[in-house]
Amino acid sequence: MSHARQALVVHPAAPDMDESQRTALSECIDAALACGQACTTGADACLEEPGVTHLRHLIRAQQNCAAMCSATAQILSRFGSDFGPTPASVLRALDDVAALCEDVCGVYAGAYAHCRVAAESCARVRVAAAAMLALD
């Protein structure tokens, strides 16, 4: 059981959430944290590549994705009784930013393993965000 899942189980508002919501929420938080880490590391790895200038747009996409993933994980982790419905606008923004990052990283995935890892992580967070949106 992930730490996000454990936190959701022991949260005082946990009884207000059905199992499908809890599962989707914890999976989305975990995917966002993992993607943020992969994109942060990917951007840093790009900075170590020779001729980094041609990777500027990729680095920016990864930095933006990491920031959006971090913000989303934080927002989704605050779900007390007044949380209300899933913040769909946040999840849609996460999907938009991760889609762009996935596309840009995909272009370089064959040349740089760190881009492949980031692209795969972006794809996973998009699936998790879609699952959350499907609950609304």
C-alpha cells in the first residue's frame, strides 16, 4: 500500500469516500508524484547532455509538467469534508501539461532513456487523471 493510499485510509474524512474514489484518488496522487519526479530528473538529465541548446523546449516542458504534477498532488491530498467535487479543472490542466510533455519527450525517447522514462510517466499520470475525471 502506497503512502498516499495509507494517508487516505486514515484521514478522518475517509469514511465519506467510497472505495472507487479512494482508489482513483490514491492512484492519481501516486502517479502525479512519480511523474513529477521523472520530469524533474529528466530535465536535469537533459542539462547534462552535450549541445543542450536544442533541448530547451523539452526541459521547459518537463519543468512545467513537474510543477503541475506537484501542485495536483498537493491539491488532491486536501480532501476534507468541504473538499467538494473532484477539482476537474486541475485534472484537465494536468492532462494538458502531461500530454504536451509526453509528446515532446516522445520525440527524444529513442535517443535519451531519461526522455522515455518521462514520457511513460506522463502517460501514466494522464490515465490516472482520466480515471478521476470519469468518477464525476
